[in-house]
Amino acid sequence: MKAAETIWMDGKLVPWDEAKVHILTHSLHYGNSAFEGTRAYKGEKGLAIFRLQDHTKRLLRSAKITLIDCPYSVEALESAQIELLKANHFEGNVYIRPIIFLGYGVMGVYHKAAPVNVSIAAWEWGAYLGDEGIEKGIRVKISSFTRNSIRSTMGKAKAGANYLNSQMAKFEAIESGYEEALLLDEEGFVAEGSGECFFIVRDGVLISPPNENSLESITQATVIELAHDLGIPVERRRLTRDEVYVSDEAFFTGTAAEVTPVREIDARAIGNGGRGPITQRLQSAYFDVVYGRNPKYHHYLTTLN
Ligand code: PPE
């Protein structure tokens, strides 16, 4: 991670190295926090934040789900993110990480009296699964971890605690020589990656599982919109691992991962073993949108002026 100049903390810009919290910060111990990941791309009009409103709305919805009362409105948080990007002098694309968390002052699981803090950091961050991954595709392992159960966790919230599941799955996948994990749900159907939603292409049809067992992904929704534009039929239905093994193409979507092709799953080559043609079309359509090259989607971009 490349350090930037300042971080927004509870309304103030603080120097990067001084953006600190107390060791008894409630969220550090019990894991309840709501966070976002948003990207800003350097296009012709300078840095533009992709789907800022949607990400900020999801941030507040996540906090509501996990019973954290955020003291800032969606508008205030949007302005704060713009202010932060203006105050730092970024040269390339930026990843923005707002987090609403329970601060210092109360210990014990019951958190009603814990203070709520909000901070926003931003830094220059390249391809999440590597530049080569974006072009050639990555190798994926179906995880031995089941994706968090909807019986005991709330996957519509982008909540810190949910990511223990992702973290264990990701570590296992990498230790096993793969680049990413694909998690199945409790019934054995494909849920999502450790930090991405999942798509396959089969006989020209784009298929992605419904969001019952995955985050309501903004990138996934964008890719589906682009598929409609390109006349690619889309289905939302459950997928089993064997159907995935024999798919023609597969890819992950996420703010960080963007559109990353999957070239192999559990020792089975997917399609031609590289980036498939439909994946490539959707990937380049996605980059056109985020870099401001598709006028139809200019409304998704927030410039800093
Ligand atoms: N599922 C999970 C579990 C997830 O974390 C993400 C985003 C997605 C799906 C895709 O959501 P969206 O970004 O709205 O398309 N993961 C974020 C965190 C990655 C990290 O390592 O941190 C991200 O992509 O920013």
C-alpha cells in the first residue's frame, strides 16, 4: 500500500501517520464495523469516483444492519470523500476505504453505549489480483470454508466481522498455490469469492448466482447492465461446482478485483484456459465506463470539481 498525505477522521483531515486509534477500540476486539471499498479512476477529467452514491448508501445500510448509528448523512460522507481526494495529490487511480466503527470507551460485547467513529482513507492501489490476472486470468480453488451462513451472519452488510470467513478462505487458497478462493453456500451452491462476485459463461449466456449468499455487489450490477447493452443474455441462478468446471468462461467482479478472468478452477482449465471472449468484451466495457469513455454512464462518475 502506498501511503497518502491525509486521512479523514471524524470530520478532520489528519496526517497519514497520525491516523491512529486506542488499543481498546471496541471494533478491534469484537469485529463490528461497516466499511466500503470504492475506486476513483483517472480519466480525461481527472480523478472520478465510480458510483460514489451507491457505495455510500451501502455503507450506511451496512451500519444500520449491524446496529451502528452513524452520525453522518450520506451527503456528508460523499462530500468527505471528495474533500479527501482533493486534499491528497494522487497521481494514479485511487481506492477509497471509509469505515464506520465502534470506538474507545466501552468494553464488553454489548455495544449500545460505545462511541461511533468514522474515518476515510484513500491510497493508490493497482490491480487487486495482479496485472497479469486481469489479462490472463487467475487460478481458483473452491474453498473448504463454507460462505458465512445467512442463519448467523448478515451478508448484506459489508461488515468487518464477515471477513474472517473471507480471510481464512483466501489464505487457504494462496497457501495451496492458487490466487483466489471460491466459496460455496451451506447447500453446496456457488456463493462468491473472498472479495468478489462470480460469473460464468455457458453457451453464450452469462450466469451469476443470486445475491442471497453474496454481497449485493455494485460491480456485478454494473457488469449485468453492460451485458444487456451488448446483447448478452443474463441469467441469475444457482450454480453447482460441476457446472462451473465445464463453463466456457468464468470471471470475478468487485470494486477491487474489477473484472478478473478465471482461467482454472481446481485443476480444470476453464474454456480455453485464458481470458474468454465475452469476459474480454465485458471487461473492456467496464473499463470504458469507469474511465469515463462511455457517455451513457457518466452519471456513475463523480468528478472532484
Ligand atoms: N463479495 C465480497 C465478499 C466482497 O468483499 C466484495 C467487495 C464483493 C463481493 C464485490 O462487491 P462490489 O465491490 O460492490 O462490486 N470486496 C471489496 C474488498 C476487497 C478487500 O480485500 O478489501 C472491494 O472489492 O473493494
